Amino acid sequence: MAIETTQNDIVYRPKIPDIPISKHLPLHSYCLRNKNHPSSKPCIINDATRDIYTYTDVELNALRVALGLNKLGIQQGDVIILFLPNSLKFIFSFLGASF
């Protein structure tokens, strides 16, 4: 793993190449864009509880978060912080913020 330093930041770079992400495509579209899979195909499996979330489940939960953020007055261009452990709530919140 290579380490780059810039002023006060340290950036860790793996040896594998970066994943190209289009700058004109919203993050949620990039994550959920593969429409070749059926909506009922598993997208996330929670190992601890064995709960299975399909692509449709993930998108609907993220949209619910997006609606909640909108009701709080958060709009496109606003900056928010997500302070959550690695969990399904983080995934849904992260994608919801992108919506």
C-alpha cells in the first residue's frame, strides 16, 4: 500500500487501480444503476441477522431517508454528516443523502 502525504493529510492508496466513477452520475445512480439484475435479486445480506435486502428494498429505504432529510429542510448542495457505525442504517442514510 502506498502512502501519499499532502500538507496535513495522509492518503492511503491500495495497489489495485481506482474504480472509475462518472462525475456526471449521482452516487445513488452509480450504486444502483445495474438494471440487468432483477429487482428481487439480493443486494445486501446482513450476516449478523441473515436479513436479505433486494435492490428494490435498498432503493426504497434510501428514498425514505431522502424524504426524511427533505422534510427536515435539507436540500441539494447542503452538507450533512453521518455519524453511524458500519451498518445497514449507514448504507441507507448514505444513499438517501445522495438522492
